[in-house]
Amino acid sequence: MSATTTQFAICLREDPQGEDLILHKIYRVLPDPAAPAGYLRVVDESGEDYLYSAHAFVLVSLPPEVAEKLLEQPVAQ
């Protein structure tokens, strides 16, 4: 997946059920045409992708060089 087609979002609400989201952290958003309206498929702290309420995030545009660096980073386990 290239940096130009990858979306990112900043978490604006902590995960009320655990520690899978960190407030103010940038997360990768995966395309999911089957996701219900109002939900985003996000790669969280577990390294897995899950559906989260879009209200917990704000989508951001990043410069391509920043997006590329984020995609190079290993997912925290």
C-alpha cells in the first residue's frame, strides 16, 4: 500500500474498553467498503485492524514523506 493511497487519522478519544487506542496518536486507516456508515477500519496498538467509530478520529492529510516514514514503522506489539 503506498503512502499516497493510505489514509491516516488522529485519535481524539481514548478506547473506553482497553488500551488499543492512545489519545492524540496517528493511526493508519485501511479502506473497507463493507464498513458500516460512521466506522473506520483502524490498525490499533494490537497491530490488528478493527472497526472503530469515526467519531473517535479526525482524518488528516500528511506530506508524502511523513506518510512513507509512518508506513515503514513496525507496529507496536
